[in-house]
Amino acid sequence: MSREPDSTLDAPRPRLLVVDDQPLNIQALYRLFAGDHQVFTATTAAQALKVANDQRPDLILLDLELPDDDGLSVCRQLKAQEGTRDIPVIFVTAHGNVEVETVGLEAGAVDFIHKPIHPPMVRARVRTHLTLKHQADALRRMAFIDGLTGLHNRRALDERLQVELRHAARQGDSVAVALVDVDHFKRYNDQYGHLAGDEALRQVAAALQRSMLRPVDMAARYGGEEMVCLLPQTEAQGAQAVGERLRAAVEALALPHPQSSAAPVLTISVGVAAGRGRVDGDPTALLQAADQALYEAKRMGRNRVVV
Ligand code: GH3
Ligand code: MG
Ligand code: MG
Ligand code: MG
Ligand code: MG
């Protein structure tokens, strides 16, 4: 006998952080949400910041008056940090008035709830803000992720590259890029059709992703059948080694490509460039250098890495 799939098991439970110094308040909110949410708790400002950073909840219910610092300051700190900036904060306070609420909203909160709490209203507000957060997350993903391959898109790459170049300029570090272009991909499409071409691009993308070992590295679809691996804090020599790993990983996919000049399988050419970074963070020069190297790789017969 087949069972109906339990939809509550499919969607991950929303993650809430409840911050309050009064055990009774924590208990009340915990009981209200624990059934269908994952609830974390904190009783001080310091603890709230730590749990928010460690757990990255979907929403924070934040008491305005805490023993070690006030909720406003906690909220401002959350909004100033990259990793916690996008978590909606709802203030919960016994002393709400329009002045306090105005300051709270200016500190980055999305809403106010007054104590003593009215449970159905609290649940309704939390549900609304979780839905908005969910939608905002989806939009952010769509804005920065390539739909075909799941890699980052050009916009995400450009933004990240600027950040890394500025960072490198300050630190005296080197940033490297590996520009990847599929060899004779037009012929591949001609031979197997565009849908098979799309599938090959997905597999190449996955192979690149698997070949990058550090969490700071980023793979992006640059356009068409060109992809870029961004390698922060990497010199030309290290980048060449990564490029070679990328090349070998795609060759190892062994996707048949009888029309390829380089091998009877689908291959890539890789152009690598490294730079010290610039304070103005202009990525053009670095990508141009990589493009030049890629052109050389093609000219020398493809399925190779050129620095
Ligand atoms: P080369 O070795 O010189 O790079 O040859 P190439 O045929 O790969 O180069 P060219 O730039 O002439 O052609 C790239 C081809 O990639 C053309 C286009 O049809 C194909 N392509 C670009 N984007 C996509 C895509 O999203 N899906 C599929 N299936 N093909 C794509
Ligand atoms: Mg309090
Ligand atoms: Mg191309
Ligand atoms: Mg080309
Ligand atoms: Mg190509």
C-alpha cells in the first residue's frame, strides 16, 4: 500500500531565532513555533549575534531590551554583516511607541510586535515575513545563478571579481582567472543537437565545480560555452595547475565528440591570467589577458592550458 507523501517532510522547516532575556517570554514563543519551525534561542545580545552567525536563521524575533546591549544595536550589527544582512528581524517589545518603532525600522527591522503577545497575530506576521524572505532568496538566486548550468552567472562573477581585485590590491595578493572555452562546440551541436549540447554544458560545469578545491573559488558561466573559474589568492603557477585539473576533468568525462580536432572526446581550452589587483577593481584587464591566453591555447591545437 502506498502512502501519501508527507509534505511537511519535503520542505525544510523554517528556522527561527528567538531572542529574549525573560525565560517566560522565550517559552511562550518557543511553544508557539516549535511544532512547525526549528527554533533557536538566545538570552543576551552577544549570544544572539553568535547564534545568528552560526545558524543563519530565516527570521529573528528580537527583544528590544537585553541585559548586555539593546536590541537596536544587535539589529544594526546583523545588518552590517554580509552573512546576516538578509535575515529579517522583527522587534518584540513591551515599550513600543512610534518613536521607538521608527528607530527600529531605521535600524533595519521589518516589523514590530508588542508584548503581551497575541499568538495568532505573531504567527501571522512571522508567516508573512518568512514568505517574503523566501521570495527574496529565490530572486537573489535567480539574479546571480545561471539557469542552464547552476553556476554563478556573469553578473555574480563581475561583482565578485571587483571585490577580489580590490581586496588583492590592499593585501598585495594575486588573483587568478581561468577562462574556459569548449573546443569545437558548434560541431558538437551540429552532430548531436542543441539539447545534447545543453546537457554537455551542464556536465562540463559540474566537472569544473568538482575540480575547484577551495571554498573561496568561484565558477561562473561567462556566456555561451565559455566559463570562468575565479581563484582568489592564487599566483599564475597555482592557477595553471588548477587549469590543468579542469582540462583533465572535462576530458575524463569522455563525452564522445568525433568531430573534435584535439581528441575523439569533448575537450576544453583554458586561458589563465593572474594579477596583483587594482584599487579601482577593474576586472577588464585580467579577463582580457585570460582571453589572449585562451586564443593561444586554441591556436596551439586546443585541449590545453596556456598562461
Ligand atoms: P572553438 O574550439 O574555436 O571554440 O570552436 P567552437 O565551435 O566552440 O566556437 P564558436 O564560438 O564558433 O561556437 C560556440 C558554439 O557554442 C556556438 C553555439 O551554438 C554554442 N553554444 C553557445 N551557447 C550554447 C548553449 O547554451 N547551448 C548549446 N547547446 N550550445 C551553445
Ligand atoms: Mg528583555
Ligand atoms: Mg566560444
Ligand atoms: Mg570561439
Ligand atoms: Mg568553443
